[in-house]
Amino acid sequence: MSNLLELRDLRKSYGSGEGRVEVLKGITMDVAAGETIALVGASGAGKTTLLHIMGTLDLPSAGTVFFHGEEIFRRSETALATFRNRTIGFIFQFHHLLPEFTALENVMMPGLINRQKRQELEPMADKLLRKVGLGHRLTHRPTELSGGEQQRVAIARALILAPALLLADEPTGNLDRKCSDEIHDLLRQLHEELGLTLIIVTHNERFAASMGKIIQLEDGRIS
């Protein structure tokens, strides 16, 4: 498999002088296309910061990120936003669904932001919601859905533009054991069916063990 992502001596710090905090302290790693990776470690180890830089939501203080061989942070802020929307899917611990819109409309939102036509997006959103087991909830709003159902909508939303990379930050952190297991199984199934490159921050040891690779972070470094 060829590398989708290459991180070289990645560093991230906040503040300056005596108040400077180093979060990442020289991360070097490769992510092959189609790979599944669990990022694990104690709170404060740098997992979420690393995930955000991989997804171009945050800039590194030093080091380089290559995406298919391109040094991605050389792009302008506008070009990065376009790249992020079209190429990377995000699933967060909190669903961030828009309460005034239906499940179908929430799933379509990245495409609408990308200026695609509703009539083109609606069949894809419908198909994805059915794939994640919500064919009977298309017109329901977030307040009418359970926590597990809301997370399934968030997963479908992350997939609407067929991203090359899916990033998830504690995607089941607010769910009970049964819902968590269902979401874990769903993500593994989607990886197999769609050939996704999947990187997940998780404290769930069983879920981490089911990934192709586990990367342990400790105090801003790979241990």
C-alpha cells in the first residue's frame, strides 16, 4: 500500500516564554492508504492535537505533513478549507448536528457547503443513512433521535463526499456500552466496504485492539 499521510518531526506548542506548553514533541509516522489506526494514550498525551493537525484543523508549530506526497500546509487557508471539506471526513465525540434540520439534511450539509445541488446529494444521503441503519429516520430532527442514532447520522455526514481519510475523536465517548459496540462494528464494516483510511482516538481498549495498528502517545511522543 502507498502512503496516504506522512508526518515528519511534527511539533506543536502553545504560548511563549515561561508559559509555553509543548503538546507534540517530534511525531514521525506514516499512514498507508486503507489502513486502520487507533491513537491511544492518557488524557493530555497529544492525541486530539495530532488528529486535528492530520485533518488540517490545526497548524503544526514545526515539522511537515505530506498528503499523497504533497506538503499540504503550503496551501493557502482557503485552499486548505476546500481540501478538508472534499477529502477528509470527521466524526467527533459530540455530534454537532444542526437541530433545525432533518437527518437527511444534516448528512447533505458538507455537499451543500461544497455548492453541490440538493437533488444530486439527496440520493447519496438517503443511501448512506440506510447503510448506517437509519432508513426509517430520514425526516427526523436530532432531538427526535437517540444518542446512538445521532452518531450514526454524524458518520453518514462524514462520508457524504467520499473522503479519502476518516478521522474520529472518541466517537463513542458519550454512548453506553451497547451503542458503543454497535458504532464500533459499523465503523469496521464501513472500512471494509468502502476501503476507508480510518484513524481513531479512543480509550476503548477492545476497539483499539480491533484496528490494524495501535499507536501509543505519551507526553507528546510516540512511545
